[in-house]
Amino acid sequence: MGYLETGLWADVRELPAALDATLEAAEGVAEAARLLRGRERIVATGNGAAYYVAHALWLASLESAGAGPPIVAVPCGIAVREQFRWQPGDAVLAVSSSGRFRDVVEIAERAGERPCVALTASADSPLAAASSAAVVQHVFGQRAVTHTQAVAGAYASGLALWAAVTGDEELTALLAGSVAAAEAAVTGAEVWAAEALDALAIPPAAVAAGGGTAWAAAVELALMLKEISRIPAEGVETREGATSAMFGLDRGHLMVSLDAEGDPLGDEAVRLCAAAGATTLRLPGVAGVDSRLTPITTLPAASALAAELALAGGHEVDRPSWTDAYYETARSAT
């Protein structure tokens, strides 16, 4: 069995269609934008992949032509604590595809007069019920525990929301081409995997690095390597990849770059990590596509890489051994 036969890859193949449905419906975007527009700060929060979506939105906002409230990406385990200092004029952007992650739901329930926008795939979830408004994405199927359609759709929905908040027409135009970019990414990932992964050995540890929004994509890849392939992995910004993350690399370790070939910092990180003895690999995106779409365009190849390494190691791709323990801890909200 190869990765092409996994439920994970079936989810990935449906990703462009799910993304198209999400952007076409734009469910809740206008109302949510009205609530967020003019706020002093947007605290974007979630856990795991949902937090990485929040992280990617913050990074994308730094490259946006439109002016809007600053976005601060905070893991929900921090934002839910009593010590977290909310400020007057704050709004919450709470990310959870299930709408049931306990800390995110608690943040929404405790928001009071503070506007809270849910970014979720479940319109009837506890999170949506506790929020002031909900931006709802479409997930066609989730055969694997690991999120793919949900990650891409949440990020695209967040970009659409940010474009509506700021009036960024350039970002709106960019999103119009995101479905075609996702389709090209799925096709390209299958070609790349056949060429790049056939002889790849299972590494004892891995580092993924990327700049701009590719930083968030690198953290997501590291999560996939941990949760699917069961490989200790770290996701870092490109410059960290060429410095502090490189210090622990040794022969047989894996370094994956999410920066396009020709990016000076990305090329340098690959060169230095290779010199440390690591096997280096470039994750393909889609040529000519704005780098702000990297969290979407690198997701298919990231999924293929994690799945192939998992299968080589004898691990279950679609329902890893930690699944029940995770749900018992994370989804206590009803």
C-alpha cells in the first residue's frame, strides 16, 4: 500500500473542490468582517493545526496592502489562562474546524462584550453557538484524523475575511486563483513524490523551514511528521533553519525547505543543513503563485511526504495510535 491508497490522500484530492465551495459560499464573511473592522486588535487563536492557521493569517497580514487591526496569533492554551491580559478594543478570531476544542470554546464563552468570530467547519458546534458570528468552511470528507481540507479551507476563509476587513482587492484577486493553484499542487505533488520519495530513508529527526507564510506551513509539516510519521520534528522560520535549528542536525536527519528554489535565505539554509550532514529536500509549491498561498500549495506534498514515511515505518496513516487519547483530552466540550 502506498500513500495514494490512504484516506489521507483521498482527502487531499478533494481539497480543491472543498476550497472552491468554501470561497464561493463565503458563509459568514460579511457579518464577521463588520464585527472585526475598526477593532484595536484581533487575537487569533486555536490549537495545533488551527493555531498554525492563525499564525499564517498573522504572517499574511504583514504582507497585506490593506490597513486593518493588528492580528496577534496566540495558542489557545495561553489565551484561555486568567493571566492573559485582554485589552479594550480586542476581538477574538477563534479557529477550530470541529468547533469543539475545549480551550477555544471556553475563550468564546468567556468573551462577554468582546466580539468573537468563529472560523469553523461546523455551524452547529459549541464554538459557533458561543461566538458573535461564524465563518463556516466546507469540508467534503475527513477519512483521516489529520486535517487537510480543514487547514486549507480555514486559511483561505481567514484570508477572505481579512480582505473584507481591510478592503484589500489584491488579496481578493489572489484568492480567486487559489482553487486552480490547489489543483496544480495536488497534481504536482504526485509527480514530485514519485521522483523524490522513492529512495528516502526514514530519518530519526527532521527540521522543516520556510519564510513568510511558509513558516506556518513548515510548522504544519513538522506536525504531520510527528503525528503521522512518528518522527520528532521542528518547524522553523528560514533564518532559524540556517542557524539554531541547524545545530542539532546530524547525518541521516532530514531538513525540508518550503522556500522556492532561488530564494537566497532558503538556498542558504539548505546548503548549511546539508553541510551538517542532513538529507535535504525541497517541498514543491506551484510556480508563479503568490507566496501567501504557500500554506495551501505545499499541503499536498507535505501530506505525501508524511504518509510515505509513516508507511515505511509501519505506522497507521489515517488513524494513528494516539487518536483516542487526543480526543479524550481535546474535545471535552459538548
